[in-house]
Amino acid sequence: MTEDQVKQIVIDIINEIAPDEDTSGLKGEIALREQLDLDSMDFLDIVMELRKQHGIEVPEADYPQLASLDSCASYLTPKFNEK
Amino acid sequence: MEHSRIVITGLGLTSPNGNTIEEYRKNLLNGVAGVQLMEVRYMGQQPAGICDFDAKKYQTRKELRVGTRAGSIAIYSAHEAVASAGLKFDALDKSRIGVYIGTTEHGNVETENEVYNISKFDYDTRYWTHHHNPRTVANNPAGEITINMGITGPHYTIGAACAAGNAGLIQAVQMLRLREVDVALAGGVSESIQTFGIFAGFKSQGALGFHADVSKASRPFDKSRNGIVVSEGGAVYTLERLEDAQARGANILAEIIGYRINSDASDYVLPNPERQAECMRAAIANAGIAPQDVDIVNTHATSTPQGDIQECKAIAEVFADCPNTYVNNTKSFIGHAMGAAGALELAGNLPSFDDNIVHPTINVDELDPECALPNLVINEPRKVDAVKVILNNSFGMLGINSALIVRKFEG
């Protein structure tokens, strides 16, 4: 799985949990919270959907790795490829 | 002690047969029921009262995803109540608004959904949502109103079984009189059709209603009645002290002149007509009127074989010498909206102050002789000379009784 595919998976999850947000022009390097109206509960939703939909576990200590699309891709791609 | 007079200046609602008071009233006068079949988890098709209000009118899609159905019903009804009151909401001191919402139960829906959810993951609790606790805390529906509307005054729900709609209004009257708040948004809500447990509980109790023609499933006082139709819905009222309402030139829909809540202290589920009669009599005394002054008694009757008879006994006793007191029932149209019932059923009768028509109780094909009150308005609306006082009964499990009395405002 490529980093771009992982980014799309994260965007798809965001579209589910924050359906009022426009995710079409998200910049990879900028924090998601600076571009979207996301709160801490929403990030927990992202963690839950990664677990439910893809069997990916994100330990609490690693939550900061989900800050931006780029950091999500760097952190999650190896996990997807290890499955 | 001289109490402030408390008046109703606004009303918002969603009912299985109407999302505005105009639509709801029209259907009550035209005999249009709102009960339909619904798929209930584990139980198949069951009669239920389902609302179809536009939830996105006042909530974002994310709010709808995170919040509860009870919260959504409460938010819709509260916004409509504020709009109907003609309040300049942005200019109000939000810390002086109180939110008091009655519920029969809360949290069953959300808990059942999560248990079902984790059943798909071999009951691994890592899949249990972090939204569970804010969704299931008992203050949820009232709290969702405050978050959505930016209200910083007090909020809580009133757990009073199926007397809760009246109890929410009574709480608001008391808080306005204590001057804890200047405006109250109060009433009741129900999301109970989303929990199979309520249906299954009534079924096990032998108290779940059904009929081959689903629109007749809820039929209080009919000889063949066989139980309750569970419904969702909500009604929220804007309440103010009379002097405040008059100072801003508000349109006053009614005045709350009396109330009483008491307890049977006798059984978990069986009603107690003696205590019900005591409750009505105490509300009438609290209002400073006589039984003869009551023009409409809106019954609680839920279409159970025993409960309807018991309430009729209590009414027959209290209103024995009242040839001009008419009796009706709203659940025959919308089913039992649980925590919303009292507030929603009162709402359906308020327009009687303007049109002097008593809406009927429908679906009575054969009147049960034990429910044959002399002035029961059956199947067709009744035009009367004048409607000035309505007594609204709502009773609930664990033996909680409530009676609320409203009067047409004439200065």
C-alpha cells in the first residue's frame, strides 16, 4: 500500500466522522485541526475507525502521529503493509 | 405567598402526525393517526409512532452523528419553541435561560446499539465507542439543547417515567417563580422507539399493542384494546413570568394555573385510581378552581386493558358532577410518546382555546362499558361553547402521577 492510498483511507474516515467538512483541498503538511473543525473526540473516532475498518491499532502515545495527512501516511503506511 | 403567574408564549414539537402545531392539530381534528409499522431489532415489525421532522434544520451532520435522537428531537423542538415565542434570542442573557426536559428513560438506545456493535467484534470492548458516556448521561437531551443554542443557564432532564412531560413543565414553573431563570424551555422528549428493550419489556408484560390495521393499534377505551404503541416525539414550550411576557408584548398561548405530582406508593407498574383522583383533585385545588371549571380532561390512557379502566374510575369520581367537562385522548392518534407524552398531548389540546373544539379519541369501534365516561369525545371532534381550562393527566411506572392545568389567557 502506498502513502497516497493511506492518505485516502484517512480522508475517507474524516468524511465519515466530520461530514460537514470539505476535505477536497487538504494540505498534507499542515495539521488537520488547522484545516478542519476537528476536536479530540474526532481524533478518537479516527483511531476507532482505523481499528474497526482496517484492524490498525494506534496506541495512545502515538496519537500525535495523526496530526497531519503526511504524518498519518508516514506512521500508518508501514502498519498497513505489515498486516 | 403570592406566586408569579407563569404563561406559555411559545411551542415547538414533533409528533408522529405533525411537525408543527398547525399540522398536528389539523390531523387531530381530521382523525389522522400517525402510527406505522417499524422494524425493531430482534422483534420484527411492530407498530410505532415515528417522527419525520427535518433534523438538519438546526443541526450539522456531525452533531447528528455524535448526538442522540432524543437530543435531536429536543433541539428541533426548542428552536421551534423560541421562534414561535417571537423572542429576540440573540439579545437574551443566555445565563438566565433554563432548560428542563422530561424523559421516561435515557441511555437504553445508545447502550443497546453499542452492545450490538461489539457483538460484531466478538464482544471486544476496545470497539465500544468513546461517545457512549456523553450520549447516555441522563441530562443528554437537555444538555444537547444548551450546546446547540449556546444557553449557559441551568439544564437537566427530569426522569419521571411517562409523567415526565408534565414534570418538565412543572419544574419550569417552579424555577421561574423562584426567579432562578427568566425564560424556560421545558417539556418532554422520547427516542424510545429505537430501543427494542422497551418493546420487549411491554411484550413480556402483555402490554404491547397490535392490530391488523396498524393505524388502529393504539385504541384507548376500545373494548378490544390490547396494549401500548411506543412512539418517539417531543414538545418544548417557552415559559415566562406573565409580567415579562406582557412587557415584551408576547402572544400568550395559555397560563399554567395549577399542578400536582404524587405517588401511588403501591406497585411498580399497576396504576392506582385512588391516588390518581387525589392527584387531579390536588391540582384543581392548586389552581384555585372547581372540577366544574375544567372543560377538557386529556387522559393519560395508554390503551392497556387495565390502565384505561383505572383512569376512567378516577376521572368519574373527580368529575362526577361536571356535565360540561369533556374527556379525550391523544395517544389514540400518536401512540405513547413516553417522556414526551404529557407535553405533546397538552400541545394537541391548546388550540381548543381558539377553536372551541375538543379533539376526539379515535379508534373506538366498540366502547368498553367500563370506560364509558359520559362526556368522552369519541371518533369525531366536538364543538363546544367555550374551552377555557384544560387538565392534562400523565402517569408513569413506579406510581408517579401528574396533573397539569392550563387556562386560556384572558388578562
